[in-house]
Amino acid sequence: MEPFEPVDPAADVHADHGHHHLEDHRSTRAGWLRAAVLGANDGILSTASLMAGMVGSGAAFGTVRTAGIAGMVAGALSMAAGEYVSVSSQRDVEQADLALEAAALELHPRAELAELTEIWRQRGLEPELAAEVARQLTEKDALAAHARDELGITEVAEARPVQAAVTSFVAFCLGATLPILAYVLAPAGGRYLAVTGGAVAFLGLLGATGAALGGAPRLRAAVRVALGGAIAMVATNAIGELAGATLG
């Protein structure tokens, strides 16, 4: 067996002739991407399901169209408010944890340094190196070090309520517009198929797009989202037909 030769990072840099490889990490998109995909998905699915149910009940063209528009506005506002409240709650918890950590660093600096040292030791560093890493991180910014390594709070994962609310509102409206336009533009005999079939296609495209932006497999995401939407619309249409037949 040939002896192991350690790799010199500097040699790798020179070997690349000055070309440095930069990874395209997707985690920085996590906050707005989640809100955008969820908003657009709900906009398409809830509006199309609502309109499918109305069509199943035998409602007139104008009634279904108005219901779709009303559902779009109500759903977008509801989703934006829900996103803002939930993400604000997450941010409040983060701020409370940071306040507790700041107080602990003020009152028990040595214990907090030992805690940070143990975190790095459990990650695989030798005790001496772990202690040195913890010391240097503490000297630079103790609270930031504990926020990242102990609490898991980073700039990438930081809660942003306004961003989540605005993104979900806009995405919901854009998603809801698609089945409404499909219904309005389709011929009288094909409106139900235009709404449901178009919604399934839009959902599949959305699933693939979200997966591509997040670096995940596209086909599996597209099938998962489209299939779930199809089941929801079939169920809603059946309930609409039942309600229309029962209630007149």
C-alpha cells in the first residue's frame, strides 16, 4: 500500500490556474422559495377546486367567475396574514433565545466557553483544537457563535415575516389567475376540463420549477404536486354536485 500523502489546499489552488470553483448553494433561497411555491400551489389548487365545485353544483358562468375572483382575493390575503403571523412567531422565539444567550454570556462567560468547546469537540475536533476554535470565535463575536453553533440560528435561516407575507400574497394571486383565465377563455362546453386539466398541468409545472430552484428531482416533485391537486379537485367537484343535487 502506498503511503498516504496529505493534500495541500494551496497546491490545489495553483493547480486550478487561478480558477476558483464556487458552489451554487440553494439554501439561501429557502425562505422566499418556500413561501412562493406554497402560495402559488394554494392559489392554483384552492381556486381551481372552488370553481370545480361551483361548476359541479350547476352554477352559472358569472357566478363561477365571481367566486373564483373572490376566492383569489380572500385566499391571498388569508395566506399573507397567516405567513406573517407564523413567521413572526418564529422570529419572536429566535429573539427570545438570543436574549437568553446574551444574558448567559454576560453572567457565565466561562461556562458558555466550555459549552461551545464541547460542541466543537463533539463535531470531531481534538479537545485542544476545539478549545482554541471556541476561544477565537468567542473573542470575535460570542453571541453570533452561540447563535449559529448552539441554537442553529443563521442569516440564511433567519425568519423574515414581511418577505414571507409579500411573497405568498403575490404568488397566490399569480397562481389563482391561471384557473380563472382558463375558465373565462374556454368554450362553454369545456370550462370544467379547462379549469381542472389546466390546474393539473400548472401544478405539475410548478412542482418541477420549485424542485429545479431547490436542486431536487423535478419529475418526482411534478407528479406529487399534480396528483395531489387532481385528487382535491375531483373530491371538490363531487361535493359540489352532491350539494347542488341536494340543496337545489
